[in-house]
Amino acid sequence: MKAYYLHSGSEQQGPFDIEELKTKHISENTPIWFEGLPDWTSASEIDELKFLFPIKKPPPFNANKTTPPPIQKVQSGPESTQQQPIIKKGHDALIITIIILVLVIVGGGFFLANRKSAELNSEPVIAEETYQEKVLTVKEIESSKPKRFLKAGGDYDRNIWGNKLKIHGILRNTATVTTYKDVTVRVIFYSKTKSELGKMDHKIGEISAPRSETNFEMKIENYKDVDSIGWLVISALPE
């Protein structure tokens, strides 16, 4: 059985069981404690003691008494005083928006003026680029990509037995400023079905000047069952 303690403000009393506690005429604010409570608690806050404090009923309604006037509601229309801060905020927001637009327009004009100035200042730099600088740039490109500017063509002959070939080649150099040397030509052998039967590389000693054609000849051994051959430039060195 649960043991209850109460405190009168000056002294502690108990323990009491719940029947004994009923006879103590405790009030809603009487401090009560029992094992399990962390601290003294008002009697009205303890569930099993709430029956000691029944809910007070309201007094009987008397229709003869004057009904109190209704509470006036705060107007929500445009004339309400509560709307004034909102109007003020909207006014401030409009002013801030106008200031921001002015700053954007001024800043944009300043940016365009500086950009135009920069463009004008950059024009003399382009005009001052020398022809020699342009030539060096083109030469660097042509020197790094010889196969792009060298093409090999021509025709060939077979000997009576067909085991040797003589190539009458033409080396075309389409570069504008670069001369090439140590040009290596790859000869490819094809069957009647255009399948590759083999290939061999040959270096030619002729110098190839820019925008020129250079003739060269090569004698090579032929492959068996060769129907046709072709050749192309695979490497070269700038002079």
C-alpha cells in the first residue's frame, strides 16, 4: 500500500494511506510526497488524489441579468491601425527597389565604358604584331605536323619476272615556310581483293622545299601474289 506524506509548511506529517489522507482536509496546494516522486508535489497534480478536489460548477444562469456587451473585434480592413506598419514596409521596399535599380544602371554604364576602353586599348597591340611573329607561329605548326603537309604520289614499273618494282615518285610539300628532310615513305602491297599483304619503309634523300614538288625513285623487292602497291609519307624532319 502506498504511503503518503504531507507538509503543512512548518512540519512533515505521515505516512498515511489514502483513506487516512482523506481525513486530513488537504487542499489543492498541499505539498504531497510518496516513494517514486522526485520532489514534493501539489495534491491537485497527483492523479489518484484529484477526486478529492471536484471540478467546481459554474453558477446558475440568470436570464434577468444584463448580458455584457460583446467584445469589439479589431478591424482588418484598410483603415485598421494594424495595417499601417504593412503600408510603411511596402513604401520602404519601393524606395529600396528604386535605389537598387539606379545602382545597377550606373554600374552597368561604368562596366560598358571600361570594356569599350579596354577594347580600344587592345587594338594597337594587335596592329603591332610583326610579320616575323606570324611566320614563326606558322613554322612551328608545320614543323610539328609534317605528314599534314607532305603527300606522295607517282607510278611504278615491274621487271620482266615481276619480283622487283621501280617507283617513280612525286613528293608534294604544301607547307608555306617549312622545308623537310629525311622523309620516310611507307610502301604497302595489296592483293587482288585489296587486302594488305605487307609493307616496307624507305627513306629518301631529297630535300622538299615549301610549296614545291620533288621527284624521287625507289627500287624495291616485290611480294608474291601482289596485284598493286601504294605509298605514303609517315615521317619527316624540318630543316
